[in-house]
Amino acid sequence: MKSFKFCPQCGSDQLYRNKPFVLDCPQCEFQLFINPVAAVAGIIKNNCGDMLMVRRAFNPKIGMLDLPGGFVNVEESAEDALFREIKEELNLEVISCLFIKSQANEYKYNSVTYYPLDLFFECTVKSFDNIILQDEVSDYYFIPIQQLDINLVAFDSVKSVLSWYKNQIWN
């Protein structure tokens, strides 16, 4: 919230925090609500039941493990974003997905903190034959979920959902 210094309506530098996620402008009475943005992530398993994890090529959290996915664009459904992101990152064609859980997250990029609502899906892909690293991924791995070191995972939301998912499957 510190990155917002000027009112987007009148340009006043008098914005102040009225509520935890609301900035008010006393000049024009505009209220800026800091709402979550949508992001998607796919849990994709191979025929052995091992989960596909990617290594982040860029900040934030460069070098850490993550699920394939990303932010939902304006006028895009969560499912369309999921299909697009997995294609962009790994050249994989998702043929089906099933929503499993949502989790609030905090995503710090440069000097701005975003508050995504991460939407997690189980995905089936057409084939792994054409997997090609692209976009924001430096490597990929198939990892048995029971062997995943959660401390190597980039974001708290992914850690939380994978821990929950592991308990759902293996308990």
C-alpha cells in the first residue's frame, strides 16, 4: 500500500489509509480498494502419480519450486488462464481440469505487494511428449508428492495447498 502515493482520480498526494485495504482521498472523496487479483496453478501428475513441479527462472523466488501457472488476464476465465499459462511455460496442452482449492497469497514483485487469490486445479494434459521449457521456467521435475520438500517451494499458498493435497491423497 506504500506504493500508492497519488489519487488515481484527481492526482492528489493526500491519500491515506482508512481501513486495512482501503485508501481514501480527502480531495475528491475517491476510495481505492486493494482487492485480490486472480492467479491459477495446475497440479499435473504423470502415469506414475508423480507431480510436475517447475523451477522459477525469474524473481520473485527465483530458483525455487512452483506449480505451473500464473495470473489471470482481464476478461479471461480461470480455466482459460490455466490452459494458457501451462502452454506458455511448458508447451503442454491441458485437456481437462478440476478445481480443488483456493488460497490467499502475498506476492511481492519489485516494490509492489500483490494479494492474489490462488485457484488450484488438478489437470490432465494430452501428452508429456512435447514438453519444452519456455517463458518463466528454468527446469521441471516429476516428484512423488510424499517426497516433496515443502521448504523448496516458492510461495506459502502453494506450500499450504500441497500439504493439504498430500494429506487428502496419502491419508
